[in-house]
Amino acid sequence: GDGRLREAPVTATLDVFGLDLAAEGRVSRDSAAVGDGQTGRRVFARLDTAAGFKPGDFVTVRIEEPPLDNVIRLPAQALGADDAVLVLDDDNRLVAQAVTLLRRQGDHILVRAAALDGRDVVAQRTPLLGEGIKVRPLERRDNGSAESGADPNDMIELSASRRARLIGLVQADPNLTEAAKLRLVAQLEKSRVPARTVRRLEGRMDG
């Protein structure tokens, strides 16, 4: 936040004939200028002990970053060029939701957007998908396979005790924002409730 280089913990690993030699240290400084032919600034780390290491060795360096709060991990293909993902509204129509991209990790991304709480996100965007298109989402079984037998538009009636139990679960969930809680409670207070919402909430209760 103050513009200084973070002295993050560093682990350097050297592969020696299948045996990994590891050295611990911390980021110590960065280069004063961008070198010729470079696109970024060089960062240096000081290793506490480096037994078996020699100048010129090729090592794998891992830097431990501070934890990120209030983020969601998504497939990289979920993010469009407009820095938005597609989510489903209550009518199963696609809506673009702007997100803040924080990290890219391999084939996944870490994004932040409070409005994603409790929403279904399209995992892979294609040119055929866009705002306003109505889709039929497939429920997922525990083994990850699609469950096409369950109609996502199914609505069910709740008994008073079941409704109260689900509303209590939503209101006590620390991972939901107040806006998400209000939206879910409003759904649960209706005479007929989406069956998939009930299944997901009761799934949380079971596990």
C-alpha cells in the first residue's frame, strides 16, 4: 500500500538428480531500473542458507503472498475481454457482472465481486453466449457429472418449519453479504421456492 517492496517469504528449490534441495529466504530488493530487453523489474531475494547451491544454478522460486479475502476462484475461460463474467438471473437469463481480476493461477483466476455471492457463473464463455440469452443450467451431482433429470425451473412449497430453518441458515452464514442474504430470504419467503435453491441450502446443512 505504501509502494515499498514487500519482504515476502521465498523458497528456492534445486533439483539435483531427483533430490530437491530447498533454501528459505525473503525478498530483499528490486532493481533500480528495467534492464535492456526486459519487460519487468528484476527482484532479488536473500537466502538464509543455501547448502549445495552454486552461482548459475537453475532453481524453482516460490514466493508466498498475503492471503486474499473475499475472492472466488473460477476457470480462466469464464472471464471475458470486458472484465466481466456471465451470471444467471432469477429467470435463468445471462447477465454480465463486472469483476476485479486479482490473480491468474495457471488455468484459473481469482476475482472479486460482492455481487457473485450465491450466483451461478458460466464457467466457459463462447461467442454464442451473451447478455439476455435464456439458458437451462444443469445441476451437478456429487461426482461432478451433469444431472439433466432435474428441471432447474421446478418450484416447491415449503412447510413453515422448513422455511424457518432455511432462512435461519441463510441469516447465520458468515460467507454471504447482506445483499445476498436479503435476496435469498426474499426467495424463501415466497409461496413457491426454486427447488435448486432449497437443495443447495440443505446440502450446506448436511455437510
